[in-house]
Amino acid sequence: MKNFKIIEENIFRGLMLISSAIIAFALLLIIYSIFSKGLSSLTWEMISQTPKGGFYFGKEGGILNAIIGSLYLSIGATFLAFIIGLPVALYINVHLYKNKKIVNIIRFLLDLLWGVPSIVYGAFGFTIMIYFGIKTSLMAGIIVVTLLIIPIMIRGIDEVLKTVPIGLMEASFSLGSTKSETAYKVFLKQCIPGVITAVLLSLGRGIGDAASVLFTTGYTDNIPTSLSQPAATLPLSIFFQLSSPIPEVQNRAYASAIVLTIIILIISILSRIFARKYQKNKINF
Amino acid sequence: MNFFNINRQFRSKLHSKWMFICLVLIALLPFIILVGLYIKSNFLLNNNSLFDLLCTGNWKPTEQKFGFLPFILSSLWVTILALVISVPVCILTSIYLTQYAKTYILNLMHPVIDILAALPSVIYGVWGILVIVPLISNHIAPFFGINTTGYSILAGAIVLALMIIPFMLNILIEIFKTIPAELTEASLSLGASKWQTIKFVLVKKAYPGIISSVGLGLSRAFGETIAVLMVVGNVAKIPTGIFQPGYPIPSLIANNYGEMMSIPAYDSALMFAALLLFIIVLIFNIFSRLSIRRFEIKV
């Protein structure tokens, strides 16, 4: 009996180790396979030029339009989401801290919104665009991506704000500061690292999402110069190039995938560095 | 001094109003999406019965025939297969990371999970085309004596499984962390082995949480678009096996947005598909979230 107990434990320990290893190995495999396939096509020309004539038949040009388009789109959307999301997160935690029920309902709604697939946001954005007669444009894309990342932003900021002790709020009130002063000058300052992490998380999500911009942003070979023009995005550029039957174009898709992966890795590393760096400004209790 | 005070009060009011407006906007968003999609799909619902739409497999947009059954079934196949692959891995890994793992393994695994969660779905799709599709067509399918291009439900499910692993893993780790140490310590002090404690105390206590995390993973998997679209084959037929191509609902919407304005009622049909997706995901989300919340309060 005792023996069986030990054997069972060892079997399951082995299984657990294997499954953890599978996950780590899968990440390595993803990065390795994409890099090994696309590195040969990744040239400076590729990331510094817009597509020339015949780009989609394997002629010269690059994906600068998609890189810039993606950056415009995600930074614009993150900015909008921050302007709307930060006040909401602060409001939940400072103004409504006595009404736990309302706060819980709001958090529940936000969690639901977080779970909504991006293609639904895309379809919804499309119906709105038809209703208002807007064509596919950078603006429409920014609005849809904003809707997509707002729940991530708010819940991310909210999770850190939750950890601020009540005592800090009471101390701030007792010194005569108003609610919004407490929110922006005490709560926000206390939680800067978490807020930056949430912003970077949303930025990464905004850059990587393809399904929501498929309907709304369109695709173009030029770098957009105004909000009403369509814009190319990196995920869609990868997607379109990969569906081409020509091997050179497919290889470029892998190279574009490397660019996207590197951008995501940089954002991920940055958020770690920021989180660590600003941690020391925090008041500990 | 007095003026300054009024100014501060006014500013505070202004800030509060702006915060409140933002909050109301966000809280209304799910309902606005629901209503917007419903209005668009109303045209289709008026001309066809709901039963015909959901339970027939005749998909001919040019002849005004919209049967969603192949797409619903494909979605189910891909999603359930993805869960079958990912749930055991997630549960085992989360137990390992919360109960056994040493600090250096945690330091190693946390960035891995974070990066997996951050990778865009199109990257998973590219990886699926590079690795999974050839693997299936050259090795797995011939092993069962089946000839296939590799673009199949199985390929979609494997890619999807990997995509939802970081998502479910994070939830499971949080859930296992909320189990109080006293419970496991009491079990250990009674002479149970570590694994017995995990089996009879930890997993039992976390059971509702595990179910909810599976529900959340399911709803995430159900709505995933680009990665699945790239590897699943996209043939509008009721799938009969895992090596057959499928055509899940999100792929349907994403693939046909270009043509939908040229054929009458097509846009309405696609918006109905989006509405369907939204409602299914919403239902799974609501139940899982409610159950997780109850679980948190109980613990």
C-alpha cells in the first residue's frame, strides 16, 4: 500500500514535469521555427521601405507601411483607452469604495467584455461604420481597438489600485484633499508601476490583434497621413502575404512575423523593467 | 484662499463627472454591442426561422440559404478537442508550479507564460502552418492511414490549445494560491503524502475553480479567429473526423467580410454569426465568472 502511494506520487510528479516542459518547449519551438524560416528574408530593405509595384509577386519593397500603421493604430488606441480607462479605474476604487456591490457588478461587466472575441468587436465596429457612413480608416480601427483593449486596461489598473490600503485614502481625506486629488495624486502615484504594466499589456494586445482590424482599418500600401485614410497593420500583412502561392512572398511573411514577435518581446521586457524600476517608489506599510 | 478652495472643489466635481461618464459608457458597452448586432441580423431572422438557421447544413449565400450547422459543429469540434489537449497540461503544470516547483523554476516559467500569453494570434497561426500542418500531413495522419493536406480540425485544435494554455494556466495558478495552507498542512500532518494531499484536499477544494477556468478557456477558444482560420482548412461541410477540414464561426465572419455587401442578406447572415458567437461566449463567461466568484467567497 505504502509502495503504491509513492509510485503514484512519482508518476504524477513526472507527468507534471513533462507538462511544464511541454509549455516551455512550445515557446522555444515557436520562436525557433519562425526565426529559422524567416531570418534569411529579413533585410534592412524589408523594414525600411513601403511595398513597390509587384511586391506581392516577390519583387522589391518592404513592410514599412504595416509597421507604421500598426504603431499608429495601437498607440492611438492605447492613448484613447488610457484617457477613458484610468478615470474609470480610479472612480471604482476611490469614489465607489463604499458601494462594494456596484463595484462588483462593474468588475463583472468588465470581465465579460474582456472575454468578448475580437472578431465580434470587429463586426460590431463594422455595423457602426455602416450606420454612420464611415469608410474603412485608421480612425475606425483606432476606435474598435480601443473598445477591445479598454477592459484589459481598466482591469489591469484596477487590480493594482485594489492593493492600496484604505488607510492611505483616509489619511489623504483627513488632510483635506478632495476625492479626485486623492485619486490622481495618491492612488495613481502609488500604483505607477502597475499602471505602466497595464498600459504596455494593452499596447501589445493592440498591436497583435488582427480580427478586429480586418473589417475596420482596411489595407493599403501607403503610410497613412491622416486619420481618415485606411492603414495597413502588421498581423494582416503577415496574413495576406502568407496566403500568396509565391514562395518569396511567403518567406517575407515569416520575416514579418519575426518583426512582430520582436516588437511583442520588446514590449514584454519593457513592462518587466518598468515594473521593477518603479517598485521602489512605492510606500510600503 | 477662498477662491483657491472653490477652484479645487470645482475641479474635483469636474473630474468626478468625467469619471462617471466614462464608467457609464463602459458599463453600457456590452448591451450596445448586443443591440447593434441584433438590429443588423434582424433581417435574416425575419425571413428564416431560428431552427432552420441553427439546425440545417445548407450554406448557399447566393441562393439565400443560410444553414449554420457546419460552422457551429466545426467550432465545437475544434474547441472541445483543444480543451481535451490543454486542460490536463494546464492542471498538471499549475499544480506543479504552485506546490512543487523551486524558485528558479518559477523564475523561468513566469516569463515563459507571460510571453506565450502576449504572442499575437497571427504568430500562432504562422507557427501552425510551419510546424503543425506538415507534422499532421506527413506523420500523424499517415500513422492512422489517412491522406490529408494537414489543414484540419486537429491542426486548429493543437494551435488553439497552445493559445489558451497561458490563459487558463494563469487562472488556475491564482485559484490554487487561494487554497489556505492550513488545509494542506492539516492533511500532511495526518500522514497523507504530498500527492494524496493534492488529490484529496487541494483539487477537491479547487474543483469549482477548475471547472470555471475550463469554461473561460472554452469561451476564449470559441472566439479565436486568425490563428484557427489559417490552419483549419475552411470547407463549409459538416466535419466527420479530426483529420477533416472545418470552418468555425469566427473564420466564416473573417473570410467573407469582403463579399458580404455584394450579396443580399449576406451581411445580415454574418452579423447573425457574430451575434451567435457573442451570445455563446457571453453565456460561458457569465457562468464561469459567477462560479469563480462564489468559489473565492467560500474560500
